[in-house]
Amino acid sequence: MYKCHACGKQFRGGNRINYDLFWQEYLYNKQTYQEISNRYGVSASTVKRKIATIIEECHPVIPQKVVFLLIDTTYFGRN
């Protein structure tokens, strides 16, 4: 961490890694965790953790035709 003495703002130095690139490499380029970690200079566990958080955020809903629908209900009356 660095701190600007003039304005007091704190920041981190170095290059930032766009973790969305991990997902793109993993999904579209079929790269393993180890290959991605070697390419970006981070550990394989970091790649695995970041991809897991992206997967948790994405829940694609694929519309499908419903053939059978079974509903189990209990009716207790209006009172």
C-alpha cells in the first residue's frame, strides 16, 4: 500500500489483473488452472478461487418446454 502525502489517498502499486480474463481463458480457451496461473503469474489456488466466485455469480437460466408439472399442495380452507 502507498499513501499520497499531499492528498492522503491510499493505493496499491503494480499491475492489476482482470479476473474476468481467467474465466475467458478457462471457458473459451480450455486452459487449466495451472496454465492460467503460469500465464498471469499467480497461484493455481488463486485462479480456482476467482473462477469459483465468477461461477457463483452466473446462474444462466435456459428456457425449456415443460412437459409435465407435478404440484403437491395442501388446502386448509379460508379460516
